Amino acid sequence: MSRQSVAKAHQKIQELAWEPMYHSPVSQYGTDYTFRKAAKKDPLKQVLRSYFPMQEEKDHRVYGAEDGAIRGNMFRQVQERWLEWQKLFLSIIPLPEISAARAMPLLFRNVPNPELHNGQAIQMIDEVRHSTIQQNLKRLYMQNYIDPAGFNSSLRNFHNDYCGTIGRQFAEGFITGDAITAASIYLTIVAETAFTNTLFVAMPAEAAANGDYLLPTVFHSVQSDESRHISNGYATLLMALADEENQQLLERDLRYAWWNNHRVVDAAIGTFIEYGTKDRRKDRESYAEMWRRWIYDDYYRSYLVPLEKYGLKIPHDLIEEAWNQIWNKGYVHEVAQFFATGWLANYWRIDPMTDKDFEWFEYKYPGWYDKYGKWWENYNRLSTPNGHHPIVAEDVDYQYPHRCWTCLVPCLVREDMVMDEVDGQWRTYCSEPCHWTDATAFRPVYEGRQTPNMGQLSGHREWETLYHGWNWADVVSDMGYVRDDGKTMVAQPHLNLDPKKMWTLDHLRRMPPVLSPNVLLNEMSDADRQAFHANYIRGGPAGRPAPAQP
Amino acid sequence: MTTPTTRSVPQPVFTDAEAGAKVFPDSTSRQYNYFKPAKRRQTHYEDVTVEVQPDPRHYLSQGWLYSFADGRGGYPLDWTVLKAWGSDRPEPKRFPGSGGKGYDWPAHGWHEFRDPNEEWELTMYRYNANVVRQLNANIDAARQAKAFAQWNPNWVRFVERNVGAWMHVDHGLGLYLFANANRRGPTNMHNTAIAVNSMHRIRAAQDLALYSLTLTEEIDGFDGAAHLEAWNSDPAWQGVRECAEQLTATDDWAEAIFAANVVFEPLVGELFRSHLVQQAAPRNGDYVTPTVVGAEEYDFAERDLRYTIPLLRLLADDREFAEHNKATMAGWLAAWVPRAIAAARTLQPLWSQPDALPPRFEDGLDAAKSRFGGILADISLDTPKELSA
């Protein structure tokens, strides 16, 4: 048995599939795609006889390294600035992973190729691996890192904090709506093929530079499974391309999936890498440089563009615009500033930037200081309680942003903000592609074509709505972001663990209440709303309110 | 000659960021605090599975962000008709100024389920890697010992057709029932246990397929494609096939798990594996096939059934819906027991095919029924009258 070739073994297991004669398997998920032509073969040729021992061996290496890290006192060299952001990242990522496992059955009845189902089943269990191995890493951090707060409460807090929804799209987008849109285009063609490079390769490299070699250990092991998943997506995409009727949907879904992944992943990972590091060597790659290499060159130019000859319409404009957002419009810096503005509604500590950081940012992103430097100086000045409010309630030349109804990252590049009445509600969007996603793409009719299986955007999408009119201390209590003395906050805008320097609920009582931008927008008269919008898009960069009109 | 260059590398920095370096609020709170463990101490398994799949009834304050075309997102509780306490409570209402607090954890009884196998990635790969390694070793040893030469020709036919045919059951249920159901359960503990179950079945299917390939190479005249003919057209297999197909056609995820693991496997799967193949093989000179089939038998008896019983028992004993759940499961028994018994009886001709016969079919079926009754008692269900068919 063991001497059989992989090809022979794989050929043999194709005999397992059978067409039903008496009852068809249940069909629970719909798609508007059709697969009437061109069966594609499973490119993986993976059989479980070799898969399980291979994965076990990978596990041996991961858990051996984890033991070594503890015995070698790795945490004596870990940068707190870095580990704090892992409280957010490792809250987010186990959910997308397990959601990817749950997504695989969406494909079974919709991709009529039993050969591919084998690869999808292996992907399912890979994803169970990823989710639990990441939960385990977070557990290790919680047990061994100096400040367990936020790790210990992560899966309550991620589900209710003020930016958790940003990360949750990277999971929920996999498991609902049109089965192919969700489990194939959004998950495998874009999220896994494009963005796991920054998630699982670029970010771990930054972890290592900050004294943490467990993140690379775990995530490179995870990434070694991703090539299988990329192959699954590619095979399904080629099948879809064989049917001309799918072209319109493919174009729609690539635009949505690309833009949403860019908004969500670049927001989070960009912030972790640029603002979570202490490594300020000028020759280390910035996130923009990593993005150019991993996503623009490796994904866009090497993977997507060659598919054009098969008829795939590539969203060239959106790929260029994503780069424009990162390089010219300061997208990552705007997001990091937003995270730090609302530090008190988070469950991790955000370290102020120092002169050394300023120098690096200015070197990597010329003009950074003029835009963002002053605000970060204010953040530093306001970081320990001293009779003032947290920065969100102080006058630091920052206009609290409206949320994007689609990607849930706020409308931070102010000039791009779109406002529209959709489904009877005034909504704001960070950009025209996000407006299009809600108003046009996620609808039962698309460009005159019936798309009854397309999903919907749902939920109470603006976090501030739920706390409209609340005192901040009550908000933080309601979310449960309080340490075990009953008053000290989990979040802090600095890394000083001296209890005298830490913010407590008492410091928040005197703050003005939380106000929901969206509730206020809907309360405005039409004229006021138009004036508000005209003013908003003149604002920025760095959240600056629009200058007074001459 | 090259000019030496200074390498740019990050410098190690002593940060003293290890546990215990300072004392401050939460400095000793080193356990996940968002769930109550099933026992006194939370287990490693609980830590890596519980609450990864969120729930709008307790912490997921803004609800599901994406939905199907019908507006439903996430993991609707009514994807099964079974109910756990709290299932009928409405999701907490959210509106401007509502706050985010939901029901106290766990909010409903579904969150109380724990897999007694405590399966997560580490356990799953260890277990399955051990199984495939042991199978490879067994088969290699048998080949070196020329063990297949001892098989009589009738037994060769039996294995190529009938042991081979079972791979289709494993494959079909593994993919289209169990893997499918891993999207349907209400909590991460349910769906992870079900995903692991699916891998057992898919692995077992491949074990049998690759065993068939080995036998094709080792035994002159072994027809590696005979299992296809048996599965597609042998009347003895059509009852099993029809029942397996009907299992994959079940919409309700809990009914599918119940029908497969509580009814079909004891009455058909174990009957075929333990009361036919395992009994007949040694008498016909085959000590290898039982090790292959035995691996799957252990999967079911010691792992898959082991999580299924507490999953269902919890619902049968539910503090709010015990009667509803027991009545529902009794209904499922009334529907599925006759199908399984019919499938089992259709298999009966297989008992007379080997040269050296196994114990009587009726004795095997009686033993399977007795075992089945014991499983029902473990779930707190009564034995249905349909069993006497």
C-alpha cells in the first residue's frame, strides 16, 4: 500500500464517487452560477493516507517550537507593542478559519465535480486545524505574556467591540449568500489566494522582528496548507469560466470580493505591521512595499492577469485604486489613527508613537509627519489620565468619522465618502465601490438579471447605534472590557502597567455621551444632510475637519 | 573578491514581558473567561473550540453581517427541529441606544454540548495518522508474508465485491451527510465534532479503496473494479445504497446525524463489518481485512458514537424540551428503523457467499438489534416497535 504512487492512489479514489439512483443529496445552498461545461480535475491529488501523517509532522514542529519558546523565555524579548495587537488579530482569525471549514459544503451541490469534492473536504479539515491551532496560540500568549487582559476575554470582546465587525466580514462573507460568490470567489479566489500572503507570511515576519517567533511558526504552518485551497479555487474558477453566462457574475463578484478584502485586510494587517512594530530599520519593508510585492505583483500580475485570456474581466481599476489608497491616500495610517482614537472601546493597549517611529514613517511615507505627526503627539500627551478626557473627547483637530455601511471601516479618506438613501435609510460609504456593493451588487436583480441567490448585508452595522446617548463608562462596562479589580480598563492608550497610570471607568464618567453618526444623519433635514456631506468630503487628511469656507 | 556588507537584522531587546513580571489588575487572570466549563476546570479542548462560532443571543451584539437571500445569517437554530432550552427565546432586540448586552452565557442549552473525544486539530491528526500508519504496516507485513495467497477464490470474490462496495457508503456519508452537516450545527462544538466524524468516514472510504488497489497488485485475478458493479447493480447492495442515499437527502442536520450514527451504523454498518466481514475473514484465511475494517469499526464505536450519544442525550434530558425532543426522535426512529432493517435484510445473501460461513445472519442481526437497544437506552429513548420487523 505505501509503495503505491500518489497518482495511482489518487486515480483509485476517484472510483469512490457515485451518482445517486434513489435519492439526491439535500440541496441547501443556491447559486446563480451554472456549471454545464468542462469538468475540471482535482489538481491536488491528495489522499488522506499521506495527508494525516504529513499534518501530524507539521504539528510536531509547531508544538515543539511552542515548548521551546516557553523554555527559552521568549516572552522576555517580546515587544509589548506587538503582542497587544495580537489580542485583536487572534480574536479575529479563528473565526474566518472555521468559517472556511463551514463554507465547503456550500460547494458540494453547486460544483458538479465529485473529483473536486475530495479537495474541498480536505480543505474543510485544514480549516479546523487552522482555527484551533490559532486559538491554542492565543491561549499560550494568555498564559505566558505579561498582560493577559484582552486575550482572556477575546471571544466575548471580538463579538461586540467597536471594530470587530471589520474582521467578521472576513468570515461571514464565506458562509452565506450565493454559494459560489461566498465560498469560491470571496474565500478562495481573493481572500486566500491574494490576502493570506500578507496575513500569514508578511505579518509573521514582522512578529519575528519583534521577538515573537511563535506567530511565524504557527502561521507559516497554516500557510503551507493554503496552496491546496488556492488550487481548489482555481479549479472552480476555470470551471465557471467555461460557461459564458457566468462572466457577468464573475465580474461582479471579483469587484466586490477584491474591494472588500482590500478594505478589511489592509485596514487590519496594515495597522498591525506599521503601528505594531518596534523594528524601525529603514531597509525593512513597509506594508506598502509588502503589498506591492505580495499582492500587486504576485497575485494581480502573476495570477489574475493571465486569467484574462480565458475571458475573466479583471477589476484593474479597483486594483490600481487599492494601491492608490495605500500609497497616496494614507489608508493604513487613517485606519490606525481611528483604532487609536477609540482605544477605550477596544480590549488591547495601543502604544504611542515615538520620535523614532515618526522618523521611520517619514522615510517610508514622505509627508507622513505633516499629516499625522501632530495627532500622534497629542495621543502621546493624552495617554495617561491627568484630568483630561481620552483623546476621542478632546479637541485634537479630528472629526469622528462616519462608518461605511458596507465594509464597516469608517469613511476615513474623507474625499471619497458617498452618501445615499438605501432601503429607506441614509447610509454612508467609504468609497463608490462599497456603495455599489450595497446598492447594486447584493441585490436580487443585478443589471437586469435575476440573481435570487445573492446574499444580503444585514445586522446592526454601525456599532455606535447601539450605544447612542450612552455614557462611555457604561459602554465599556456593558461590553465587559474591565479588569478583575472591577474598574481598571482592559484597554489603555499606553503600555505602562503601573495601576496609577491606568485608566479606569471613573475617568470616563465625565465624558460627553457616545453619539451615533448614522442616527444623527438620519435625523437631519435634507438640506442639512447635503450640507453635512459637502463639508465632510472637504475634510482630512488625518481626520481634520474641513477648513472654514472663505 | 566580494566586499563584506553589514547585514540588516532586527536587534533582540530585553523587554521582560513575561507572565509574572509585574502585578496589576488582571495580571493573574490567565484563563478564557467568556464561558463556563462543563466541569470544574476548563479543558484544553474547550479553550480552542468554545465560542469561536459567535451567537447573537449572548455576545454578538450587532448580529450577523451577511445573510442568505432570505435574510437569515449565521447558524439558525431551526435548521433542526430539536430544541435546547432557551431556543424559543427571541434574539435580544437591538436599536439605537439599546446597548449590546444579550442573555447571560450560555443563553441556551445548545452551548452545553461538549465532545467527550475532545477533538481538535492535535487529537484528530494524531489519531488518524496513527490509524493510517498502522494500516500501512499491517498490509505491508501481510504482503511480505504472502498472506493473500492463503485466500480461497471465493473469498477473493467476496472482498473485491462486498468489502469494496462498503467504501461507497463511507464516501457518500462522509461527504454529503457529515461534511455537509458541519455547516449546520448551532455551535462550534457540534460542528467540529461532526467535521471530525466526516474525516473518519472519508478516510475509511479511502482506506478501503487503496486496500482494493493493493489487492489488485498482489492477487492474480483480483478485480479492482468489481466493487463498482456490486454497488451499482448487485440486488444485495441496493437496499444499503437506497438507505445511504436517503440519509444524504435529509435536510435536518440532527436527524441526519441521528439516522446515520444511532440507526444506520448499528443496524447496518456494524452488522456488515462486525457480524459478517470480521467473522468470515479468519475462517477464509484472511487476517488482514479485519484490521482494515476494524479501524473503521473503532472510529464508529469509540469515537463517532461516543460524541453522538451525549449530543442527543443532552436534548432528550433537556430541562425545557425533553418531551418534544424525545417525541421527535421517536418519530425519526419510526421512519429510519424500517429503512435500516430493510437494508440489512437485503444484505442477507452475502452471508452465504464465503466458503467458510460466518455465524447466521439472524444471529448477527439479533446482536445488532440488542446493541442498538442499548444505544437507545443511553440516549434515554425507548426501543421502537419497528425493530421487531
